Amino acid sequence: MPYLFVHFKEKITPDGEAVYYAISKDGLRFKAVNDGNPIVMASKGEKGCRDIEIVRLKSGGFVIITTDLCVANRYDEHMNLDWRDINHNGSKCLRIWKTPDLITFGEEDLHHFGRDDFGCMWAPEVFYDEDSGRYVIHWGSTVKESNYDHMSIYASTTLDFETFTPPILFFDKETEILDSHLRKFGDTYHLFYKNHQHPSGNMHATSKTLWGPYENDDKFEGIMQSLAKPGSYEGPTSYVLPDGRWCLMLDYFGCKKSKMGYVPFISPAPGDSNFVRGKKFSFPYGFKHGGVIEITDEEYARLEAYRNDYNFPIGTGEESKIKKLFNRLFKR
């Protein structure tokens, strides 16, 4: 049962904020695709991809959806960032690509969801709702009504990633929340997210209906709060290992950039939130905020063999300009 991990890299150059792939045969040992080079880079909006999500479409092919943000282009002369300005004035769009084979890409869609009162739209994820046959895109955003100071989770649905329902509030708390991740096992929906404060850390809540209400998992909260620097974990994503255990990946940023990346936690079975730190995992470098899907053996072999410095949607007009920048940065 092979796996594909889509992600970005936390670097001080724009090439890190692109779509990268890593693959694994067992969900434990990952290796870089394309020699660790980008698979596709943004050419619209902020021209940066963060918080990478991938979903396999029921009709065939895949969709990749990302936050539209390039932190590397926002550093001041001292390498500092104005996160408040990003939250207030960041992109009100999400970036969407369709790909039939994980390698060739259609036109880049910088999609506006019809809400100009949003601040930056962060960390999109996609959940397929079997009951309605619709894909639920959920993300974190502040809004003008709260002076862009309170982040909640919003959602929109689609049948085809061409037309979308107007965004609605999906999940909210008194404290700011971000980085939602949604799974369903049996008749229970599992929502993971990051609490900004009171306490700062990753949370887990469950519901018998997709749209809630969701009940907090106090035991999971205790497990997370027992970690050193619990507020330094974010970006949850999860998948089921071949032996049936449930793997929860949390993005750890409480260290030097060179050491940032995902940390695995394992529970005995899907739906069981008694997670403990996984110890048998290996990664070629620090993966940042991404998602994991199962792939076929044929897809694994194709990605393992894939070699290209980068891949661009045809007709963007940005290919030569970005290639020159990339070559100059890395002296190719």
C-alpha cells in the first residue's frame, strides 16, 4: 500500500513554497520524488504554495489545493515577518490545480470564494462526503467583522472543483483555531485542529454528523499538552498504516528551520485517539504542512522514476522567468 506525501519546504527562498512530493511503500520510510525538487510552482497571486492538500477525485485524477502565500517574498531586511499584516491582508483566494496523473497539470486556478471580508485563507483541506457526494473544502480565516483578529474554520462544497457553494462557518470557538483536518471512521467524524491559546496545542473533537456539533476529546488534549512545547505542533494530517494502525502527523516548528518537519504519532486503530510518538519513521528532509494519500503501485513507480527540475502549467507565461530565477538561486 504505497503513499504519497505532498508538502512544501520552509526555506528563506521562494522555491521552498512550492509543491513537493515524497513517496513511501509502507507509510514509515519516505523518499523524495524528483530528487527533492519542486513538482509544480505557483505563477499567480502571491506566487507561493503553502499548506498543500491533495485529493483523489471519484471521477478520476487528482486535485491539489494550497494556501496562496509566499513568506519568502515578505521578509524585511532583517528576515522578520509581519504575521498580523498577512492575517489581515493576505490572499482571499485558494490555489487549485487538477492533474490526471500527478505529474502533468492543468491551468492554475486562483479561486476567489466570494468573500472579500476574509483575511488570509489558510490551510485548506478536502473531505469527501459520501452521503452527499460532495467535496467539503475547509480552511481557517479571520474576517473583517472581528477586525481580522479571530480565526475560525469555514467551509464550501463542490461536486467538481469548478463551482463552489458560498462559504459558511464550519467550526468556531472562543479562542482562535486553525489547521483543521477531518476524517470519518464508522459513524463518527473526527476533527483535528490547532488551538491558538487556552491552551495552545492540537485538539481532537468528534461528532456523529458532519456539520457538528463537535465534542472535545479531553484525553487527547491531555496527551498533546504533555508534550514539550505543545504549542509548537500544527498542521495535522493522518492516514492508516498497512497494519491497520492510525498515523497522525503533526508539523513541528519549535526549532531551527533546518530541523523543522513532521513528527508521527501512532494509535492502535482508526478512531482510537490514544496516540503515542512513532519511532520507526524516516524522512529525506523536513516536510512542512502537507497531506497524505494512498496511491497505486503503478503510480508509485511512475513517481519514483520522475525527473524534472520543475513543472509548470502550460501557457502561464511565467515559465522562463521563474526558470531564470530558480537557476540563478541555485547556480544551475
